Amino acid sequence: MIPASGSYHLANVRLHASLTPGLAAAFDADGFALADIAVADGRISSVVAHRQSNTPAGTIDLGGRIVMPCFVDCHTHIDKGHVWPRKPNPDGTFMGALNATGADRTARWSADDVARRMDFSLRCAYAHGTRAMRTHLDSVAPQEEISWPVFETMREKWRGRIELQAACLLGIEGVRDRKWFERLAKRVAAANGILGVVTYMLPDLEELLDQVFAQAIKHGLDLDFHADETDAASAISLKKIAEAALWNGFEGNILVGHCCSLARQPDLDVLDTLDKVAKARLAVVSLPMCNLYLQDRRADNTTPRWRGVTLLHEMKARGIPVAVASDNTRDPFYAYGDLDMLEVYRMATRILHFDHPVGDWPQAVTSTPAKVMRLDGFGMLAAGSAADFVVFRGRSWTELLSRPESDRIVVRDGRAIERHLPDYAELDELMVK
Ligand SMILES: [Zn+2]
């Protein structure tokens, strides 16, 4: 359907207002308008409201199918991915995930093992229509010396298909070893990476956060936190991160993931925290599928009573940039997943109510994470940008979000790609117990 020439006209496509800045059209109540897209030499040369007549010869009529820009997945763990067959989570809890992953990392994460699983994940994401991804890399010694070089190789290998970024990942108590953490920050800076830690309530949390900010400032790094991935209302490290950002006068980008406990706190505390988060210009990413899996897991096998996700609506209402992302895939933190951002958006719509109205929620998997990741022109459809988009079958939200859209067309640089999902059997030899 999409010509291999990379130059053509698509007519009668359905575009969303939130993803098409500059399109002057009559958008309907769902935010959609019919439009025509011209592609020349792999780039979008124009996006205009649909015209019934005057279509150039050879125009392809898409019959009102939805077209979205390629996805941006700003929080993943492709160094952990796909180890489930050899290291499942024994009981579905957060502690079960932490312990199983630690044991697997120590015993099995050679450069070859990490590289092959990463490449598998990237092929999945590419086939589903993802154009940029940030992964966290477990960086507890000695893993940082194994995984960062693998990341650098993988980033080069995938350049032009998936823009890959990496953030280091370690519990914030690791910062207490100042010399080692300083070395890690240098290593991250050398790889053009992002400085990341996991925060939870420790007596010296504020001091440790100051260390993290000091290293980020020293090396000119953006920051990426895992914060408060728990139902304990006493977990307020999101607020502590915002205070530390203000206190340290930090000017880089800060992304904070999870923030689950915020949803368990009294309204007045929540409002105070959100004021600080907005003032400190933090962005927040929710990981709805992983949260649904791990949060409120009950030892007595009773039914979970909450969804596990943070307060994205309240954040967005305050102007805080909010995103959703894949997080873990087929590892002890999440037994499922395939780095399919349409699945993430579909699940987020249901879990987080990205509907009634849909509004600009589609930006949470496209242009908002692109801005956080400093990727100009990613996650939107506009004249002059690369012709990187996904053509779906669905012509409305209910059609788009009811089926897996396994037959979607992914267009990169104007051409439809081969959408080949790798076979799990490829990893069998890595999964021998
Ligand atoms: Zn994560």
C-alpha cells in the first residue's frame, strides 16, 4: 500500500489534533480530522485538511484510517528483558522481582547475554513502531563495566532506526560510596548517558540526593529517577527530589518514574508535593502495566484493591509533563509485554482513564517523552519532519484500542518497514537453567 519510492500522497487519513501542530482543520469531538499527507524523499512535505477533489495522480486513499507519529518509549529496562524463562518472579511481589533479578544479573549477565536480549527487545519495539527509547541499565558494580559498552555498541547499531538513550540504575544508598559514584557519573557522561538512581526513604536521603545533583551538575547530565514504587504512604521521595532540584538550582531535564505512593497520600500532602514538582519542572512517567502487576500484590492471594498508578490527571492539570512507558518486559518485574507502545497506550487508557475526553493524552506516548529526551521533531506529524509514522486499521478510538492492530503499517523515512517480530526460540539457549 505504501510505495517503496518514499514519495507519494496519502489522502483521507485521520489525524489527531494533539499530534499535528499546524494542521488547520475542523477537528471533531474526539480530536480527529481528515487530512492529506504528502511525502517526498522520506520526509513529510505537507499536512493539510482533506480535500475531496484535486488529488494528484497516484494518490493513496487510506479511507479514514488513523495515522500517528512513531512512538517514543522513555522508560524501559532492555538489559533485564526476556529472562523470565530462566528467572521468573517466584511470587509476583516487588521483593521477589528485586531478588530474582539480582541473582540473575550476578550469575548470567555477560556482555553477550545482555547484547542478545537487548537486540531482541529493540527488534520488537521497532516492529511495533517505536522510534526512540530510553533504557535503564543496572549499574551495580561490576555490571556497569559490562552493560555500558554493550549499550554504546547497540546505540550505534540501531542509529537511524531507534534512537537509544541509557540511564544508570542503582539504589540511592550506592551513592554513599562517593568515589565509586563519581566514577560511575564520569562513565555515564562519557557515554552521553543520563544519571539515574532509585529513591526510597532513607535517613540520609536528602544528603544522597544532593550528591546525585552535584554529580549531574558537574558533568552536565540530565536526571532520571525511579521513585516511591510502593503503596506505603510514608514514601515521599518525589517531594524530596523536587526540593533537591530547587535547592540545587538544577537546570537540566528531570524525569521521575512510578511515584505510586502519591496515590495513597492525603489530598493536602499531594497538593503540596505537586506544587513543588511543577515548580521544579519535573516530568513524570507512569508505568501502568508494571504497576498493575506488582502493586497491591497480596500474600494471602486476595484480590488487589487499587491500580497502582500515580496521579497523572492531577499532574497534567498543573502543567507537569506526563508520559506513560513500557517499563519491564518478560522479566521478574513484569511477566509480560513486548515493548508495544500501542499496547501501553491502550492499557493506560483503561487503567488511567485517558478518555472522556481523550484530550491531548496521545502526547504521553509521543511528543511529551520526546521533549523530556530532547528529541526535536519526534512524536509529531508536521511538514518538514521525517516521514516516520504508523498507519493503523482503526478509524476511531474504539476501533484503534479494541484490537491489537497486529497488521499496522510502520513507515520509516517514507517507506513501510518489514515488521518481523523475533521468535522467542532465538533466546532458548540463553534460558537454560
Ligand atoms: Zn523502571
